Amino acid sequence: MANSFGSTMERQGVPTGATVEVRTQYLAGQWAHGYEIAEALPSGYRIRRRGSQEVLSEVFQAADVRPDGDR
């Protein structure tokens, strides 16, 4: 996916706090907004809910994260 943060080099360049959308697991093909990068890892991303500041326990793969507004 061209607009996701794909390679390890790209992940290292994504700043913590960048606003992103995540692919939902419940509705195929849907994206949810209101998230930000909490941490970039070699295996993917830790994501934080912007409202509650809760960091989700799941590590999201690069293909499941895109810049907010990249519709």
C-alpha cells in the first residue's frame, strides 16, 4: 500500500504523535480516525487513542496504518 508507513526506514522517520487512521478489524475496508503513533517498532506500530490517550496493546502492521486524511 503506497500510502501506509511501510518499510523499516519509513517507520523510523514517522514521528511519535503523528495523527493516523487504522484499518478496522470489524468492518472490512473501513478506516478509523482519532489515533496517533505512540511508538514505532521493527514489527509495526503501537497506537494511542487521541481522546483518552490510551495506548492499545496490539501492534499494528504498516499496511493497517495510514496518515490521517489519506482517503
